Amino acid sequence: MPVRRAALAGSVAVLAACSNQNPESAEALWDELQAAEYQEWARAPGYEGRTPSATVHGAEVEIFINEVVVETLAGGPLAAWPDGAIVVKDGFMAGEPHIVVAMQKRGDAWFFAEYETSGEVVYSGDPHACTRCHDDGSDGILAFDLPR
């Protein structure tokens, strides 16, 4: 029995590590987003208000982009989003806030974080829960494309 319990505990630890790889960094990002009042940022192209969604993020979403993304969209063709780009999506179910998800470009990779509306971290880092869909996007973003 002790071996079985140890194996189970090890499996739980591995699963937890996959889903929440960097909670401290996600908490810091949440604080940064709140301080920047991200809901006052520009809206993503095609998402000028709350928009119906067929994604796991909610039945409706609002998508906000930081100034790095705004400037990139106004510029010329690019193969990848620049370092510092941030996209935040507020998800709604039955008209009520459901989750907050954020992507922040850090060097050549995206840092993903999903939060309860209270700010509690659910996923962070590059968990499969995020990358399995976002690998199909325009350098990780599914809602809109890089400028071409």
C-alpha cells in the first residue's frame, strides 16, 4: 500500500506541475495587469465589445491588448509578436465573469496564465491546457493575426 500511495502522490505532483508551472510569476503578472488597469486597454481587432465565443474561455469574451500589441498591429509585416506583448481575455458564462486568461510574450515564448476572477492562479507557464490550442495560432494568438 505505501508504494501505491507514493506513486499516486507522485502522479498528483506531476499533474500539478503541468497545470501550474510558475504561480509566482502568474501572481506577479496579475498584479501588473491590475495596476495597469488592463480593462482600459485597447480592444483586440474584431473584439470591440463583449463577443460570443465558442472557446473554453466562456460563452462570451472581451479581449484587451497592451500598447506593444497595438503598435505591432499598426506596423509592417512580422513573423512573431515582440517581447512584452500582452493579450488578456475576460471570459463570461451566462453573462457573469467566469475567468481571466492572459498571454505575455517573454523573449521567444509565451507565458500563459489563467485566473479565477478573484485573481487565484489556475494555470501558468506553458501548460498543455493552453498550448494545445494556441500552437495553431498566429504565433500563439488565435483571435487575430500578426500584421502581414
